[in-house]
Amino acid sequence: MSETYDMIIKNGLVVLPDEAVKLDIGIVSGTIASLAPNLAPGPDTAVIDAEGQLVFPGMIDAHVHFNEPSFGHWEGFDTGSASLAAGGCTTYVDMPLNGNPPTVNLRALSLKAGLAAGHSAVDYAFWGGLVPGNVGDLEKLWNAGVAGFKAFISNPGGEGEGRFREVDDETLYQGMKKIAKLGGILALHAESDEMTAVLGAEAVRSGRTGARDFAASRPPQAELEAVARALLYGERTGCRLHFVHISTAAALELIHQAKLRGQDVTAETCPHYLILTEDDMEEMGPVAKCAPPLRSAAERERLWKAIEYGLVDFIASDHSPCPPDLKLAPGLSFFEAWGGISGAQSSLELMVHEGVNNRKLPVTLIARLLSEGPAKRFGLSGRKGTIAVGMDADFAIVNPALPYTLAAEHLQYRHKHSPYTGMELSCRVTATILRGRPVYTLEDGVLSAHSGEWIKTGEGQPAL
């Protein structure tokens, strides 16, 4: 007796872990039931014809800032998750800032989870935070199902008395000891605050407040120093580490050497470091401001080489939006403008456009960077991250030969500014499928704002 499928995705080039093959995908009850040519639909089977298109596993964006609670007017779960759905992302992990209160204790996590419930187009998980004074809260957060913990070695900025704070070395070390005991993972924004604070203050005093002055105040050495310090503490404590938004190949090499010594550590970079440069930052202005800052064109090429050599574990957007007046107001100096890039909707398209179409990298590598890598690192790989029988039916269908110019009206963000607006892209996401249900199509837009569920990871394993 043949299987009856709820949905079949037909004729697509399906991106499996080790190869891309023309296959049909049969879906039953939200999971992948069959991968084979020429699957036969039943009378009630929904069919999506993906002829000429790539079928990726849904992207997992492990680094977004949706700013709930209190700062949903910057970006909330509704608009943030809709933008991810439109970009082929089916799961995200929300950072513990810039909401207020930040997610540094169980009460704050419960508040954030309540705001997300019923307001996310795609599935989600949460980061907890490590800040001075909350080491005693880490175990409760971990037991409640956070994916890991985030700490800043530099000042994270932000607004409000209860804002997220950077760690001192004692908090960092003791936090690592506790997280290691729990079996958790610590993600780090690695820039030396001592170095960037001194250089930044001197630049402002001297009246050097442009884009290149900002970049010079946060040099590669600040990243390298913080990475080296954190690796030392991680080695001493046995804490699993993950470095977010690494901007230099030298830092990736430092992390790689730690891996070779047996340390449990991973690193991500972001599309903006692979697509843009400090020249773009100077030309575009604060819409392209981030920390660490954009680097030189030569550094960008070194990052692409690092990807080819396997030094990057995965790619995340670091979507960090704000209202236009905090970034684009007349008279605002580059140092005063909010530092964060709105880019979550464009990650997959940028990587296919530049990585596959322009640089001819394998589509399997792109899938590993955007889906399989984060799934494995954050305890989601029992359900998500690869296309295989038994996995959640999460897909991004991409037409690799459908060029368009990204315009503000295409963006689902609450505030429709992005450094990628106006860019000519050679590909386009045409559909996003979450657990067997379309949540976005190019023809109809975002189809459901309420499909997402909280995926708890607990002891590094999926909680089904």
C-alpha cells in the first residue's frame, strides 16, 4: 500500500548533507516521510513544483535581536519572524538583549516566552544571558530550556537602567565554571572593552567621529585579545564556547588552533562581513554600522577563504534593528548612531547570490553553514538542520536564477532600512515551509504569523 502524503515537493534539486539530488520530498504530519523520485500524490496531497529550484533545509539563524519585552517598537516577534520567514529561515534563537528586562533570570525568560507565544511565524529558541550578579540564575535558565548563554566582553550599549551589562573577568571566569558544570555553552561578543573604550574616547575628544574613525577605534587587535582571553578561561574551566560575529580571519585561526588542541569551541561570522566593507560603511553611513565594524576588502576575501578551509562553523545574521531616528537622524555622529545591522531577511539570498552563484561554492557548504552547523551546536539536530527522513519538514525553496533588486517594500522589518536595500541579487526565496506548512510564498507573502513554537533544548538535546 502506497503512503498517502500531506504534501509533496516535486522536481527540486534537494540539498542533502553531502550532495544535491533531484528528488521529491514526501511529508506526513509535519515531518519528512520519503525522499525519492516520482512520488505519487493522493487526492488530498498538496503539491509544490520546485522545478529548476534549490530546496534547502530551512535556515537556522542563531543570532537575532527581536528586543522584546519593552522594545518591540524597535523590532518584535511579529515583524522579526515574518522577515525570517520571507528569507527562508524556519528557526531562530533570540538574544537576551536588547529587551528590558534582559533574559538573565527565570522571570525575564517567562516574560519573553509569553510575548513570543502565538506571535512568531517560525520556530524559535532563546538565549539566556551571563551578566555581573546572575551566576546563581544560570542553572534555572538552563533547566527551563535556553539554548545557551550570551556574554559581552565589551560594552553592549542599549537603553534603560535594567539593560544588559558586559562581564568583568571574575564574572566571566565564574560563569564559565558554572556553565561547564551544567553542560551548557557560552556565546561571546569578543572585543576588548579596555581597548575600544580608550580608542573610542580619544577619537571623540579629537573630533574624529566618522565611519573610518569608528572602525579604527575597534581594530582587529581588540577582537584578537578578547578571543585569546576567553579561550584561556574556557580551557581552564572546560566551558564550551561559541564566538559570535567574528570579523577577522586571524581570530578564526586562533579559534581553529584551540580546536586542534581539543577545546570545544565554534565560531560564526555574518553576511555583512562577507558582503560589505569599511568602504561601504563610509559611503552608506550608520545604516552599515555594527560592532565589530566592517573590515577591509582584503579582510573580506580572507574570510571567504576561511569558509572554504572550514574555519567557520556557521553563519548568522546578527539582526540588530532600531528606529530610524537612532541611526539616521540628521546631525548624529557615527559614534552616536545605534550600532546594529538589519539583515535577517537577506542571509540565505546573500549566501546563494555571492557564495554559490558568484564564487561557485557547493550548495552543500552553504546548507551546512546556515542550517546543519547551528542545529548541531545548539541541540536542534534531532529535529532540524538537515533534509532526512524523520526530520521536521522545514525547507527554503530558492530560485537560483531569479534576479531582482531588493527594495524597502520587500522588507518585513518594522523599520525598513537595511544596507542591502538597492542591491541586485541573482536569486530569490520563493517559498518557506515550516513543519510541512507554507509560511511564506513569493506570490502571497507571509501566510501565517502564528505558526512558530518554542523549541527547548535543555541538556543540549531536543525536547520533543
